[in-house]
Amino acid sequence: MSHLHICLVSDQPIPNLTTILQFKPDKVVLLKTKDMEEKSELLEEVIKKKNFDVSSEIIEAYDINNVMKISDSLIKRYKNYKVSLNITGGTKIGTIGTFLSFYTSGNPIYYVDTKNNKILQLFPENEQKEIPIEASISISDYLTSYGFKIESFVENDSYIHSRKELTNYLANTIITNPEIIPKINSSMHKYNEESSLPISLKLPNDEKFSNLINQLDGVKQKDKNKIEINDYKSLKYLKGFWFEEYVYMVAKSLNPDEIKLNVKGKWHTKSKHQPKNEFDIMLSKKNKLFLISCKTSYPDRKVGDETVSKEYIYELVSLSDKALGLFGKRMLISARTINDNFVKERARILKVDIIDGKSIVNLKENLRKWLQ
């Protein structure tokens, strides 16, 4: 028997994607209010990309009779199908109206418990059960459903591993020689991708660092502590991307379902100008999305009346609220210690986890706990 699966569209699309990918129905119908039309379009795009037959129906947000009428008509129209309902999203009126229709007709009703990675079958009563979620939502599909289209990310990370000895050494200096990173940042801060090459720099007089710097293809050693930078990739690395690479390698070693570095893309909008954003590290585990922002600059530096670290927190919250929805987690990892207790308390209130300074030495274990 063919299977029709009905979902209530809300601003949290992940539960709908979960049941669709888990149950693999022959047809999907999205029940949307006028306020949710744009959300429905994004969700439909992802569903169609997965080769499901999908359509949508408009329901009135606050008219329970209309909701029941639409639901009853769908059940009647597809009387030769097994018809089921995902009741996780939608308005309260939409939830009650669809529930009543499906309860009366005896059709299965499901609720997605994303937090505990399971689907609950609520009805029929004699078939109530918990179904472990086995479906996997890709990072790209997750973000697309929230309106963010990935344009690029690091697809081949072999070059990252080729210079990991230098990257690991720089990370270790956070504990062993905490002056090195500030010195590198100080010498690099005025250069960017518009700067003329080559760039000659005096870097920390550190023998180990001087030996390892040769792992960068675009860098030439001039003398004991002077280098010449000949490409923008090496410039980007020394300006702080090395830290993203370090966190990426540690996070990848924990075997997430998926991980992406330096994710760039733009937001879907009705206007011609689509805002762009960049995410340092994104990883997924059991259909939850995790966002990590990496910083090497001095977090207690004042910009006006506020510290830079406070700006980091607000920036991370703003981006993650758009991209992660209710089910994602976010973390700020700072190579240097954040001493502003107000910022740390603000981060706690806003549900931003922080790893900073000397705690980097336990990064792998801290990330493991965070992902769990």
C-alpha cells in the first residue's frame, strides 16, 4: 500500500525532514499557513531534491474547522493510501485540528523527539511506541531548510593534514609559550587579501616555529626570524586560520556524522540582495547541528565600551539563531583567555558554550562531552 505522510509546516523544519527521510513515503503533503509559505518553499526544495513527491495545502492558522476540513479531505482523497501525520510543528490550532481528524479516522500520528533522537508514535493507542531515528540529515539540507545556501567549503582537507605539525605546535604554544600567538597577530593584523605580495615579516624568535614555518608552501625563510609571504593562503593561515584548522582536526577525530570547515554561502530572501555569511566549523551528530566559532585575537580588547569577546558572542548568537533553529548548539573557542566574567555570564544565559585559553589543552575531551 502506498504511503502518504502529512506534515505541519513551522519555522522548525527538522522534525518534518526527519520523519520524511525515516519513513520514505510515496507522497508528502505540507500543511502551511500563509505566514509559513516561505518556510514551506524552502522545505519543499529539500524534499524534492531527495526525489519525494511533495505538494502543499493552505490551512487557516486560527480556524480549527478549516484545518479539520482540509485534513478530512486529504484522508478521503487518499483513502487507498496508508496516511500518517507528523504533529511536531504548526500552530496550536493546526495541531489540534489535524490531531482530531486523524484520531477520528484511526490513522497514525507521530511526534519527533529530536532531543532524544527518537520518533514517538502517539496513535493508535494500541500501537504506541518509540522509534529510534536512523535517518540522517546532511548539513547542506539542514541549512537549506532554514534558508541558507552553501556556496563553498573546504572539500579537500589534505593540505590541512600536510601542515598539521605546525598547526599543532601553534596550538601547544597557548600553554607552553603564550606570547607567540599575540606576536604573530600583532605582526599580521594590518595585512589582508588586498595587500601587495610578497610581504616580509619579522616573527617570534622561536627555533621550533622557524623550522616548522617551512611547511607553508607560500612562505620563504629569509633568516632566523624573518619570512617572506608569497601567497594569500599562507597569509590567511598565519592571520588565524591555523586555529580553525586545529579545531577542525580535533573535532573530526571524534567521528561526527559530518563536518565542514569554512562554510560560505548566502541567505534566501525575496530581495535581489542576498546577505552572505561564513561559518568557521559546522558538524552534525544525530541530526543536530553544531556551530563552532574560532578566535585568536585578544578577547578583552575594548571597542568603545565593550570588549571584543562580547561582540563575538552576539555575532555567534545572531547567526546561529538563523541557521540552527531550536535543536542546534553553538560554541566559541578562543585561543586566548576571556577574562571578562560579564561576557561569560552573558554567554551562559544565551546558551553559548565557551572553551578558551589553557582549557584548549583538553579540547578533544571537552568537544566530546559537548557533542554528547
